[in-house]
Amino acid sequence: MIALSLAEIAAVLGGELRLAGTATADTVVDGVVDTDSRSMAPGSIFVAKPGAETDGHRFVGAALEAGAALAIVEHPVEDAITQIVVSDVVVALADLAREVVARVRAAGDLKIVGITGSNGKTTTKNFLARILSDEGETVAPIKSYNNEVGAPVTMLRVTYDTRYLVSEFGADAPGSIARLAGLVEPDVAVVLMVGMAHAGGFGGIEATAKAKSELVSAAVPTGTAVLNIDDPRVAAMGDLARSRGMRVVGFGQSPHADVRAEGIEVSASGTSVDIVVAAERLPLALRVLGAHHVNNALAAIAAAGVLGVSTADAIARLETVEIAERWRMQPMGSDRVRIINDAYNASPDSMAAALRTLAQITGPGERTVAVLGAMSELGETAGDEHDRIGLLAVRLNIQRIVVVGQEARRLYISAIGEGSWDSEAIFFVDQDAALEYLRTELRDGDRVLVKSSNSVGLRHLGDRLGELFS
């Protein structure tokens, strides 16, 4: 974080400053800001966030021992640490992020990119951060820090030397993106897709589309909307952007896209595609598995182009990326038994894309094995969506469908109903039972996809399989 005095921070937060030790109102802090006491270092700021399972106020002492210079709390604590008492630490965290980013922006040439979409946010964020990092200091979220805590924590990492801030915005309810993006007012608003992920929490896909459009509304009017024009709901946001005076750049496989993909070819080593921008056509050899990541690459190239990075430079940097993120189409195992651990998250769209990738990268004499868990946060559509995935797996001729967990049982039943019987589809209540089966069932030449929502935890089964067959 940029250097601020304790008095300045207290004023920004509208809180009560309670000094300890040798600290004065003029004492300056400029360390890490976080809600995790384990992330503290000398000069850090600890935000004591209450939670459903534990209360951050219990860890103020641990933060102090690790070197924290300041705690932001909702009630005074007895530990000998300087404190600012506020009514809501999450609101205070957002207020501090807004102030810090505003000061950095006013002092230099900081450019801010916001990314949202039902799928692909983290991959696109990582792609774009890789491209921009060669241009200047770039701050981007760690993992999927895209909620009411993670987004401000990322924003607070900017300094006066930061040239680019790449923010990823998730949403658990209408208004979430508006609040988070409103903290920084992005110069570039990237919308990837509107799908069924989290649709249960929004009340349907049209409500989801409206929530994603909040990013366009939060961007600066002089900014640019980078939109996936292959998705009609995203393409329609162009009207909103233009009504605000924004420029619109479209990406996708449509011939009308400003940044276009042609000739996509998928293999076990990655995806080859031609990137077309105006009259320029350049090949991209993407090492990240899956044709669905082509659109994420297009979004990153388009956003980087808005910021002045040439297509050739963007492509060259993308070709150095080996995996999108841990547990996202992550190759594991060995050439003998290849494990693809894609169980960080799952939605109907990403599940279907991963299954298609598995089918595409499996060659003659090799066998497809899909280890599948539940997709969460689908609301009343959950049953139908699990049915569709079960049907798709059979129609793609996935040779072994291993379903794990009671919440995914309907996927298994659908696969059986579609004709995947005689041990082609098999169900296990828990991961341990599935692992014991796979330990003896997998053989040379198998290509194995592990896919589920994060809450199901199949990523850990994927790790175990990767170690077992390495």
C-alpha cells in the first residue's frame, strides 16, 4: 500500500484511532493490508473481519506478533497494537481501497482493467497480467480474489509505481459488481460471457446478464468496453456502453469481431489458432489446454490492445503461459496416465467445455475417463443441468464416467439412462472410494478429467491421482 499516516487512515475510514506503544497520529504505515493474520509482515495492516466460522478479532495478537503495525477492528481489543475502530471492517476495507487507488490514479498514469463473466475470469486475468507485466508494474488478484474482501485487498497492493491494476469481479447477488467496480471505475471493462454459473443466486440468466452489465455501468465514460460478441447477452451490453460514450471492442469467432479467432485446433499439448486483428493475421500456440480458453486469450489480447500493446507482443507473451491457474485444466500425472485437474470450479458451460476438450485430446488407442462431481449454486435448474452433463458425457463417448458425491448422483442416473451401463458409468459416495477404484481401473493410455465445483473438493482427488500416476 502507499504510505499513509495513521491519522489519514482514520479520517478515510471515519473511525476512532486508539494509539499504542510509540505510535503517534503522524506515524506512517505502508505495508500489506489483509484479513489473514498469516499474511502479516512488519508494518502491515490487519483487518479483523468477523466470519461465519471464526472472528478475525481473535487473531489480532497473532497479527501483532507477525509485525502488524495497525489493526482495523469493529470493537477495541486488549492487544498492545494501534487500532482504528469502525462500525464495519468490510466497508472500511473498501473505503481504504477507493482512497488509495484514487490517490495513485491522480498522481500518475495508472490504468485499471475490470473483468467479469460467468466463466473464465481468473484465466483471462492471468493472461492479461502476463501480457501487461512486460509493459510495467502490474497488480492483479492472487487466485480468485474477486469478492468484497479479495477485490479491495488486491486494489490496496497498488503503489505510485504501479502502471496497471487488473481487477477480477465476481458476484453473489445483484449490485455486487457495481459496488466493487465502483471503487475504482475501470478504464477498460471486459465482459466474457453470461452463463448458468451462480444463476440460482440471481434468479435466472437474464438477471445474471444484468448483474454482469454493472461493470460496464461502473467504468469511466471515456473508457472502453471489451465484449464477447459471440454471446448475445454480452454483445447487447454494447448499447449500454455506447450510450455512456464508451468505445466498444468486440472479440470472438464472429466475422464481425474486432479481435477474432480462426482455425482453432486442439491437441494434448495445447490449442493452435490464428488471431485476426484488422488486416493482421498471427498464429497463437496456446499451451493451456482447451478450446474454451481461446476466447479468454482473445479478451486479454483485446484489452491489452486498448492499452497500447501490439498483437504480436501480446501473443508472444501468452505463448509462455503453461497453465491458466492451479486446478484449472492443470496437466498432471505422466504420459502414461494423463490427469487433467480442472476442479477449482464448475458450471454447465465450463463442464461441457472440459468434457469436449477431453474428447478432443484423446487419440487412437487411448481411453477417456471423466471423474465428475456436482455443480453448485444452480438453484432450481440444478437437476436439469446435471442431467444435460450426464447426457453430453455419453454422447461424447466418454468411456468411463466416474461420478462422486450424492449431489451429483442425478448426473450418474442420466448417463445410465442414456446408455452408459455395464460399468461405463459408476457412482461413489466419497472421494476415498473413488480413489480406490481409480487406483486399479486406470491403465496406460488413459486421459482423465477431474471436474467439479470448488465446494465439492474434487481438486484434492485430482492432486492425489496426479501423485499416484506421476
